[in-house]
Amino acid sequence: MLSFPAKTTRVQKMNMIEIIKKKLLATYEGKIMAIGAYGSVGWKTDRPYSDIEHHIVTENGFRLQNLEFVYKEFKIELSMNERNELLKKAGKVDESWPITAGVYMNILPIYDPNDFFEELKKIPFKSSDEVFKEVMREFMIWEPYETIAKLRNNAEVKNDGYIPLGAKDLTWQTAKLIGLANKKYFSTKVKTLEEAISMDSKPSGFRELAVMVMEGKLSNKAEVYQNCEDLWEGLNEWFCELDIEYQITDLPF
């Protein structure tokens, strides 16, 4: 086994973060507004092989290039944003909101003299329910509708090899919709399906397919395919309950 990625303790990670902070502040004197760690370090759930992710917030008008690199035992990411730019990103609602919103919420301040990160964490929830529903409507057409069509095409020609992949895609796409409907973000990509199952509003059929995917029980292609169809039916019933209409009766032009 290769010696890298290497194990590091939280103490070692925090020492590395302190070195990065001092280097940045010395190099860009007066231009850095805030530095914070996000991801597993921000959540304080980091493990031996976890990387180190930072928000580096600069004053408006001063731009730095994003950096991602391996330095000694550490894999490090520096996400560089001007103040207003980061606030704008935090306020964006798209299909990935349940995956990305936590980046702006759970931040361990490393250098934050003006409490910028307290302001930042309020931004992701400012959009109205109507905005979230519109994103769900667009995403339903863009991804789940196409995925079930691909599943049906491959089932039609007995290309069973695609069924497990399509099931994974449909489950992941539905988890995003569940996060949007509940206006809740996932703590980590690893726990997305598990946390989506526990949310209040979700379509019927999701739990069954998600458990199959999480447990890797996808060898019975006929059963997997039927569970995909069950979830697709549940998705459409759920959209009706949420009063989200994605099909139209007249051409839009």
C-alpha cells in the first residue's frame, strides 16, 4: 500500500491550519478579511485521512486564485472569494443546494475579527419557499425524468447492466429533491441517503431503493428496476402533494 494519503490527527491538522493562517496574513497584509475551516474539520468530525478545506475571504476588489494541493501529509484546499462574491454564492439556490449549503453554515473561524462567518451562515435560508419549489420543478425535468426514461429504455432492450447505475442516479437525484423540499442540507456526501431517509417530507419508494443502494444489494436487476418504477410513481404523487407541476399542456412559445 502506498504511504499516501497519510494519517494525520486533528491536532496536526489544526497546527497546519495555524501555519496557513499566519502565512496568508503575512503575505496579503490587510487584504484578508476572514479565514475559516469547513467540511469535516469545520464539523469537528474529521478522521485520519480527512483533508483540510478553507474559506479565504478577501476584501472586495482583491482577488486570489483558488488553490488545491498536497503538502507533506496534508491535502489542502483554499477557496478564495471576495466578501460580496462569497455572500452571493451562499445565497444561490440550485439543485445542489442540499449538498453545498453546509459549506457556508458549519465553519470553524480561524481568523474572523468582524464575525463575517456569523453573517454568512444566515444567507442560505433567505430564499422563499417558491424559489426552492421552482428549482425542484426544473430539476425534476432535467434529471429524474431523464433517468427513468433511460431505465425504461435499457429495460426494454434487456440491457440489465445499466439498471444498478440508473438506480444509484435516481436515488441520488431524489435525495437532492428531498433536501430542497425540507430546506435542509446534508452534513456530508457520505451520509446523504441516510439523512434524506430521516427527513419528514419525502416520496414513497425512496426508503426502499435508498436502502438497497446503501447496502449494495443491486444484483437482482428485476427487483431493482421495479423499485425504481415505484419511486418514480412516488415522486410524482409527492410533487402533486407539494403543488409542483412540471408538465405543461401548451407549448411555451
